Amino acid sequence: MSKVKTPRLFFIDNVRVFLIVLVVLHHAALVYGAGAPFYYVEPPMSNPLTFLALLVFILVNQSWFMGAFFLLSGYIAPGAFDRKGPGSFIRDRLLRLGIPLIVFIFVLNPVSSIGLYKMPASLTGITTPLAWQAYPRFLGIGPMWFVIMLLVFDFGYAAWRLLRKNRTSQLKMDSSKPGYLWLGIFILALAAVSYLVRMVIPMGKTLLGFPTLSYLPQYLGFFILGTVASRRSWFITMPGSMGAAGFIAAVLGGVFLFPLAFSGRLFSLELTPALAEMLGKGHWRSAVYALWDSIFAVGMCLGLITFFRRFFGLQGKFGRLLSQSGYGVYVFHIPVVVWLAIALKGINLAPLPKFGIAAIIMTAASFAASSVIRKIPGVSRIL
């Protein structure tokens, strides 16, 4: 198999940095009142406006940003397979994904889980003091579910390439561009499959340590879409007008469909008893929500890729440092967020301003920690 050298697309690195920042902000929002389980939550949470604002922030993020990670991962997979060959590709994936996964399960997740003991027992139900006997209960994958799923997708892609080798020795590049009709069909199919999956796995249900398996159709679909886009160079050839159209579609979906699914009424984000109906189980609100997050995810990815390609297509020294540290931030940011939140507990501020200040500190500290850890001999080969 010929090993093809492809130029590095810096705008993809820059998109990834942006998404990593969103991940840190996402988990910071869980600390300060988004209403979902986390390693540490700062009580009390009595402000409904703060709860609503952070909940919407969490739901909007969840609707697309992890799918965007899988899209980018799928885009780089064909080139990596071409350069390294099947054996080196699989070994590299096991090294770069497997080792951080093990470190997180046995070290970082337990360190982060101590945050549960820093919360009132009335919230956690924990009445016993912290002891080593609790260690087995603290083992977990946390946000590294993404790494596990990516390993499965990468191995699946490698298997497909090996099977395909029997028919063709080399996959040809295709310069065709994506069409609006094709993207529309993809969105509708994704929405339909997501709706059906959420009948069995509603949003918010954790299964086998995976917190968002209800988004599995999006994750797999975007990874496959990324591999197709890579062979057709869509990230390079896609017109800027398509990115603008995607962003407009995402905004319109957010204005009309999101409130409808959220509360049952257009332009209303009130918290109602019917809110749970959007989570799945076949309700019409779930169908609307699945359509919204499919439109929003595709539209945001189109808009983000073309925007960064145009305005952030280069990378200076600082941008390169951020890019190099990005994966380490994903691996290490959870204990950074948890312990900084505990350290900032005594600062008396309203939840939203405190979230804003803490999020900036947590993001900067996570990148700084990753940069320092990468200086340890041999670590930069993995992170």
C-alpha cells in the first residue's frame, strides 16, 4: 500500500481547540447549576433563570459538539491509515487512546470523585467518611467514553479497509462536492434513526457508563461522513455559501424547533412537567427535538468548518501550543474543573457570573496543566 503524504490543515486543528474549550465550559456549567449529575455540584441551586440558561447551554452543546469531534476524527482516519498502514494505524490508536483511558479510569476518575465528599450529604446521600474502601466505586470512564467509542469506530474503519483491499488496491480520491439535497436526506435520515433509538435509550439515560448513547446515530453517522468527506476533500472544496446556509439553518432550527420541543410552544422555554417528553419514548416532542438537533449539528459543523477555514486557516506559535495541548486538556480537565470549583467555593457570587469567571480560570488551567504534563519524557507521543 502506498503511503500518501497529505498537507496538514491547520483550520481543523483550530476547530478542535474550539471544541475542547466547549467541553471544559460544558462541564463547568454542570458544576454551577445545569441540573445534571457531576463529580461536584456547587449548592444551593435555587435560581430558576440560572438553571434554565445553563440547561439550554448544556443541551445546545450536547446536540452537536461531540458529533463534531467524531466528524473530525473520521476525516483524519483515511489519511492516517494510508500513511501508517493497518498495523501501525491500530497500534497508534491503542497507544494514544488506550493509555489515557487506563490512566483516567484508575487515577483521574477516583481523584475527581472525591468531589462527591465535598458536597452536602443531603445532596449525595454519602454519610460515611472518605476511605480507601471507596476506591473501587470510584473507577469509571467519565468523559473518556468518547475514546472508547472512537476506538471501536477506528477499528471498524480499519477492518473495512482491509476487507475492501480484496477488491481494490487503492482508494481513489474524488473531487465531487456535497449537494444540498444529499445533506437534506442525511439530516432527515439521522433525525428518524435518532427518534427511533430514543424510544429505547432516552436522552439522559446512562448505559454501560456512556451518558449519551441516545446520540449514537449521530456519532457513527458523523464519523462515517467524515471518512467520506476526507476522500472527497469536502472540508477544502465545500463552498463558503454552504457553510453560511448551514449556520442559518442551525439558527432557524434553534428559534423554531428547539422551543417547540422544549416546552410544546413556539418561542417559549418555560420549564413544564411535559419537559421529559422531549427525551424520547416515542413522543412527538422527541421527534421535533431529534429533527432540531440533526439540523443544528449538521448546520453548525458546516458553518464552523467554513468559518475557520476562511478566518483561522493559519496557526502561529500560540495556536500550535493550544493545538498540541488539546487532547491532554480533554483527558485531564475533569479533575482540574472539580478541584478548582472546590477551591472557589468560598467566593460569594451569583451563579452565572461565578460560572463565567470560573470557566475562564478552569479553561486556562486545563491548557496549562496539559502543556506541563506533555513535557514529561515520552508523554507527548501519547498526548
